[in-house]
Amino acid sequence: MEVTVIGVAGGTGSGKSTLVKRLQEAFIGDDVATLCHDYYYKAHPELTYEERTRLNYDHPQAFDTDMLVEHIRALKNNVPIAHPVYSFVEHNRTDEKVLVKPSRVIIVDGILIFENKELRDLMDIKVYVDTDADLRLARRILRDVCDRGRTMQSVIEQYTNTVKPMHEEFVEPSKKYADVIIPEGGFNSVAVSMLIQNIRSLIDNK
């Protein structure tokens, strides 16, 4: 089975998840598998909750990217994988695993997926979602406060101390590796439609 791997990168709150959803809907007949880099945050059972809250979750070393690379290679070789589950409330992995079966289309998303060359080289098409920083921060505040039980103060402190500096050091520079740059991500209907057509052509020609 020929496999097409699509990478979707961009800063926090840029619209990656919305774009991934649009792609899932477009290629549902091709058996789409989705892997999020966030699933692969490293486990820290040796740390207390308070210690875990102070970790830098926006640095490449926060992720077990080697495991993600192994899982993508396995899926491309028609071997099922079981990815970890991460709790943003507890800042740690849970005991759960999620089975993912091989598919014709694998969508990988995350803020730092273009930063790692080994991971980047597994992708057939790389999409970077480019969104204004103020809008990204507003979306992050809404998400973390409403969905993850954070306080507004903690979200803003984390954004100032780690999210913004790491975005400038690692995420923004990785944009140069993108094949396609989409302003506003999944909210840009014209760009999404063109992207879907290009991906469909890539799949059909494999």
C-alpha cells in the first residue's frame, strides 16, 4: 500500500487542528490516520505536579520524537502502532494507548514537526499554518482556560516565558521547510481547497 504522509506545522493556536479536521473530512475514503506530536510528550512520573507545570513544553527535547518517527515508519510498512495518550490537565502521560492501523494517508501535526530532519524527511508534503501572533495567543488563552482548566495568568506567563521564545527560536525558522504556507490554516477555505486538490493529485499519482 502506497502511503502519503502530510505534515501540518505552525505556532500554537494557528489553526492546525482545524486544517487537520478539514483534511480528514476530505480524505476519509482513503482511510486517514492522524498522529499529533503532542501525543508524544515525554512522561515524567518522577516529578511532582508542580514540577511538571514548570517544564518547558515548547522545546524539541520535551517530545519523544524518536518514537513518533518509529511509529510513522511502522505505519508506512503496514504495521499497526499504539501511540501514547497525554493529559494536559496532569501534564503527564496516562496509562492509555490508542491503536492506529495503517492507512493510505497519514496526517502528522505539531508545532515542531519540521524542526526534526528525520521526521521531516518522512513527509511527502509539508504545510505550515501562518497566523498572526495576537490571534494565536487569544486562541491559546480560550483553549487552555476553557478546555484544560488553566488560569489566564498561568497561560500568559507560560506564553511569555517559553511559548513565545521557543516559537521564535524553533517554530518560525522551520517555516522555510514548508512546501505550502497557508495563512489562517483551516479557516482559509480557498487555500484549503487548493491544498486538498494537490494532495489528491499526489495520492493518485503514487
